[in-house]
Amino acid sequence: MSEWQQFRLNELCKITSSKRIFSREYVDSGIPFYRSKEIIEKALGNPITECLFISEKRFREIHKKFGSPKEGDILISSVGVRTGIPYLVKKKDDEFYFKDGNLIWIKCLSELLNSSFFLYWLKSNLGQESLESVMIGSAQPALTIVGVSELYLKIPDIQEQKEIAAILSCLDAKIENLRKQNETLERIAQTLFKHWFIDFEFPNEKDEPYRSSGGAMQSSALGEIPVGWHVGKVGEEVETLGGGTPLTKEISYWENGDIAWYSPTDLTKAKTLFSIDSEKKITELGLKNSSAKLFPKYSLLMTSRATIGEIAINTRKASTNQGCITIVPSRKFSIYYLHGWLLTKIRKIKVLASGSTFPEISKSIFINLEFIVPNPDILVRHKQAIEPIYKKVENNIFQIQTLTKTRDTLLPKLMSGNFRPSPNLSPGEEDRSGAERRELPIATGKPRQ
């Protein structure tokens, strides 16, 4: 294994930004034009929620004179509370341009620096602390081209960089594959729900689609529904719970707590169907002395304040604060049916939200939503058909959690040189050769003496 050498970053690449694009140059469609918000979404593997465009003609002019991001380049968010998030441009990325002042563009990497290795260095504590050391501003942190250019980093030879990047990339690829599997499985589950309970094409006694095979229908407050079904209200059909917050100054309500206590932030950060854990936990005493309610595992949580409509299924006994509404499944209504129904109502729920400081859907409004109640035998058959899909999603989420923990444990070790990859090392295994490793200093804006 090679000795690690220290370089100033601008010795290994070109650090720049884009040419200015004015708002008057935006068009309705064309070449995507990303701000830091969109690049951060791409870096986190999330879909882009909003996109601006510039004309292809304008893009070609800029591309010809100054170039545009290409495979192997890295963009770093450079302003605001989420400054320092890096994104590696991939071969599969379509052409795009980006906003100056929002992003720093690292390109033309030297043969001494592998782009994937550098990306992981930027993501590591080592890289993040280095970026923080050259940020300016307190209320609005920002990175400058000059500041980033002055960073120092230690790197091994290019082959070892590739080996390190390969280990981490393999873990990331497995995580991404599981996430994509879950996206597909969740789409299948919702398609099946729509087929059974909106189109009413559930299998009849002859295993034929009910409605299109002449199944009897009747009028209801929600339109035609199968004969024998009825319409009720959520609060009449299922148990619905609000949340509460134990007194924050009372240490005994929080210290060494083991009851998961979810807030909307837990759901919006996780963005997974099955919620594995909560950031904060409360004690039995805290639960007893607050309006928080304990509900069983595999209940359905929905954010009801500020950000409305994030949904998760808890995997342990838990409670929530006032920003969530919880639906508890029953023998009659499985968690799978309730989840499918809730997804179909999210748009309506958001419309019903009100509030001057922030939007909120109150529990009193929620429990009065009208609710189609199918025959019990149909609900049983639906549970039997859909449960394996949800179980697979849950298992994948636990695998993602394990792989993520493995990657996050390896990352600082690999980036500091304390731990070296073995040629026969599989991702997730440690080098147990017993070779002594020397702790390397944190890279900062100035080299350590």
C-alpha cells in the first residue's frame, strides 16, 4: 500500500462556477437549469420537485465557449444551511446547466485524483470539517471558490483510491437497488389497491374482475359501490389518536427513555414507508404525564402540521407529538388497506388544512372524512394478496439501514488512512491484517505542521 501524500486541492483539479444566467432567460421547457436545491435533491437520491429551464440555443452557446458539467465532475452546494453537499455527475445524467453563486464546480481532475474517491472524501466527516473550516458567514454559511481552492487533502495512489471507492460504491449500489425495489413494490401495492377498491375490480367468486363482470352496484354518498358495502366516517370505523409532548424541562420524562416519540421531522427525513426509529424517546413517566398516546407497532402515522401528508408505518410501540395523527389497525381493517386508502386521500387532506402560522389538518376534521367500508371477506382476501409485498418492503428497509450503517462506519476509517482495503476484501469486511495505522490530521484550510 502506498504512502498518502498531501496536496492543495487546486493542484488536483479546477475549481470554478458557471456563467451567469438571468431570470429573463428562463423558458418553459428546454435544458434543465439547476439551483443548489435541485442538485441537493439529486445528491440525496430524491426526485426533483421543481425545475427551471434555459433554451437549448443558449445552452449550446455556453457549452461551446465555457463547457458544461460532464461525467466525473462534482458540484457542491455553496450557500445556505445545506452548504457542502456534493454531487458527482454521472454518465446517465442528461445535459444540464446550473446557477452561479449556488454551486461550486470541480472539474478537470488530475490523474492523481479519482472522482468517486474524492466524492466520498467530501461526504466524510474529514471532508465536511474541511469545508466548514473555509465557510464564510454565520447566519448564511457559504463556500467560495478561493476558500475551497485552499483546502488540503491527503490521498493514496490512484489504485488504492479506486479500491476504496469500489468498496463504498458497492455498498451504495446495493442500497440504491433496494430503494428502487421498494419504489416498484409500493407502486404495485397502490395499483392493486386502486384496482380492488376504486375500480372495484377485485376477484369475484369465479376469480373474475367484479365490476366489469357484471357485479351488482349500489348508490352511496361516494358514488356507486358494490352491493353490501357501505360508507362510514374514519372516526366511526377505526381508532384514531392525536399526539402530545411531555414537559421538555422535566428530565425524568426524557432521560433514558425507551418509548419512540415521533415528530413530523422523523417522517420527512426518513421518507421510508416503515419507520425504523425516532430521534427522541420518552419514558413511561413522560407518557403518563402528557397527552401523548402509546400505540402498537404497525400503526399508521401521518404528519398533520406544517408538512402535511408524510406517511409511515411504525415498527415498534411508539407515540407522537401534536404534529401527527395515528390510525390504529384492527382485525377488520388491516394496516395495508388503511395505508392504501390514506394515499388516495392525501390531496383532499391537504386542501382541508388551514392555519395562519402553518397549515394543519385537525383531528376533528380528519375523523369526519368519509370512508368506504368493503365486505369483511374482501378485506381478508386483500390482506392475503398484499401482505407479502409490504413484508418485502419492510425487510428491504432493514437491509438498507444495515448497509448504510456499515458504509458510514467504513467511510471515516477509509478516508483517514486508518484502515486499508485488502485486494481480497469484500465490502463490509474489515482489514484484519494487524498492520499499524497512523491517525492522520484533519485537513483544513491550512496544512498542519
